[in-house]
Amino acid sequence: MEIKTLSSRTIYQNQWMSLREDSIEREDGSQGIYSVVEKPDFAVILPVEGDQIYVVEQYRYPLGTRTLELPQGAWELSPGEEAETVARGELAEETGLRAKTMTWVGYQKLAQGYSTQGYHIWLASDFEQGTQALDAEEVGLVCKRIPVSEFTGRIASGEITDATSVTAFLLARLKGLV
């Protein structure tokens, strides 16, 4: 192993995440610490209907501003749920859309330098409209339908800065799905 764990301790934990601090020894014998954020995997959904894509706008507390991004989320209280179930649930919760067709696009890691979390990317289509069922943390979330060309333009202009949304769209585009 390139890095050996000498000891490990959880220094913070809540229902959404835990922060672990490990004492480590590198291959050359030098020692140090590594902090690791442990969070469950989540789903990000590209809800596409023709040349339109559904996005959500919500207030992001760490940034102090509203952001535009793809619907996404995890079920921290149900960690064993299948990725597609989570994707369908998050899509319905945030947009009110129920997708008849879900196509798995791929899996990515969010921030592999400090976190264990990754995300499954799904393309959703063929919708039935329902109503949103927002969590308390999502109060104020608004769903919008915009042209895919506008979505890509907002990525290029730097207006859409959510790396998960950008990467998910890019992977779907590279696979010829969008």
C-alpha cells in the first residue's frame, strides 16, 4: 500500500455525513494525517424532454446564493436503496416528474481527494407530471424547464457552477444521450 492507516477516529458526525481523521504513514516512512468526509452516494438526474431539460434553482447556504443545477440528492436515512430508486425519488421530490424511462449514464466520484462520495447519473424521459414533495432543507426550490442549448450556454458562461451538473451533462453528451 502506498499509504498505511495507523489509526482512525471520527471527529464529527450527523445524519448526513461524518468526518474522519486518520493518522497515516506514507510509502517513504513519513507520517501525517488525512481527513476524510464520508457521505453516501447520491443520484443526479438529467430530465430531458425533446430539446428541453428540467433544472432546479435553490438557495445554497454555503455559497449564500441561489444556484441552477440538475435535480440530485441522496437518501441518507435509507442507505441501502437502489440507485435507480433514489434517482426516481429525487426527481419526483424536486420536480414533481415521474419518469417512465430511466437510462443509467454512469458513475463519478465527487471529490476523491477528500471524500468517499460518488454519484450515479441518470437520464430521465417520458414523464407524467405530479407535484413536488420537498424536504425541509429544500424550501424555496423551484423547478424550471429550459432549452438544452440554454443549459449549455449557462455552463459555458459560468452561470451554472455545480460540478456534478456539468459533469453529468458532459458524460451524457459524450455518450450521445443528450
